[in-house]
Amino acid sequence: MLKKNADNSYEIDLIALFKALWKRIWIIIVSAIVVGAAFFAYSKARITPKYSASTMLYVNNGGTIDVKSYKISASDLSTAQSLVSTYLVILTSRTCLNEVIAEAGLNYSYEALVSMISASAVDETEIFRVTVTSTSAEEAKLIANTIADVLPEKISDIVDGSSVRVVDYAVTNNTRISPNYSRYAIIGAVVGAVVSVILIIIVQLADDIIHNDEYITETYPDLPLLATIPDLTTHNKNAYSYGPKNKIARGYEDSYRSAVSDEKFSAKKEA
């Protein structure tokens, strides 16, 4: 399988390697199933489920509406979108989140709470969504709605002429967002299969035992093959066997015994 050339380079027989992998395909399948099940069990038992809740708010910059076209002017939209980034910074400020902690009666530090919050604009509009992730669906809703109550007042105190209005309050979402058990199982199955394939390849490449005469003729084509030792195992159909006698061997033996018996009987009769 691993052939050393005259220039000290090595050549790998990919066909033989593929046959070796196919021959041990059951090892790969079992490894994938076992490791995949282990990853699934670990995610089920050791990883705490998390839930999320979201609230949406609208940025109002005091712009005017074009009555003829019934559309917000482009400058107002651009200004509102730029204010979204400013409001997101205010949202994650220590002053704002400490007030949220006090208002909701949470037992979190500022650093812990800010890691639970994410916010972004909705489709590049003046509306932005605030999402809270927690190990409790009810707690996620509580924090999101507290932010919706605290943030507008905090923004109006900091940014003159601008305000934030609540578009939609958060509701309890009992759908788990993490962990994804199926993803863990798939990752585990892939890891198990890849590791088993690598180990099989290493074992095959490190195997320097001569298993048949084809290896000699392919690896050393310049050397003549003088003789081979026949396979004398019990599975060989040859008449000669070191193990239990096969049908052919027993047939020869029975014929020999029959001939000897007939010869002895004839000798006694003549005597």
C-alpha cells in the first residue's frame, strides 16, 4: 500500500486504501453512531437551554412627512437610521443597564447583563429590535420589556429632539434557541467517522506485513518470485489441510482404506 520508490519518495495505492476502508466500513459506522450519541447525550445533560425574547422600538427624529407622496423624506430616513446606532450605544451603557437591573429586580452585574443583550436595525429602517437571551423564557421577556420602558426615557434625556417609541413588547417564547441537539449529534457523528478513517489509514500505511504474492510483484517488480506458500487453513478447498479434514481429503482417505481392506481380504482368501 505504501511503496518506496528508488528516489526515496513514497507512493500510496489509493485503490488499496479505499478497499481497506470499505472492508472496515462497519467500524466507521459504529464510531459515528457512538460518538454522535455521546455528543447528543452531553448536550442534553450538560448544556443549559437558553431562550430569547425581543422587543421592537421606533426612532422618531421629529421629521416631517411629504404629504404629496405620502413618504418620509430621504434625509429623515437617513437621519433616523444613523440615530439607531447612537441609541444602541446608549442601550448598552452602564447607566441604562444598571437602571434596568434595578427596575426589574435582577441579580445580575452590568457585565453579565450586557452579554445577554443584542440589538440591530430591522431591514435598514428606523425600527430596531432588542433581543434578550436567558436561561428562563419568562426572565428574557421581563428584561426585554423593562428595556422597552427604560430606554425611551433615557434617550430623551440624552439626545435632544429625538425620542423612541415602543412598536412591540416582548412575549414569552418557550422555544429553545440553544443548544441544537441535532447539530451536536451530527457534529459528533462526523468527528467519530473522521477519527476512525484516520486511524484505519494510519494502521494500513504502517502495515509492512506481506499478505500475498501480489504485494511482492507490485512492490519489487525486478525481483523474481521463486515460490509461494499455499494457504493450508481450514477454509481452503485444497485436499491438504492442517485442520479438520475437508470432504476431498476424507474422500481420498476413505478410498485408500477401502483399497487396503480389499487387498487384505484377498490375501486372507488366498491363504
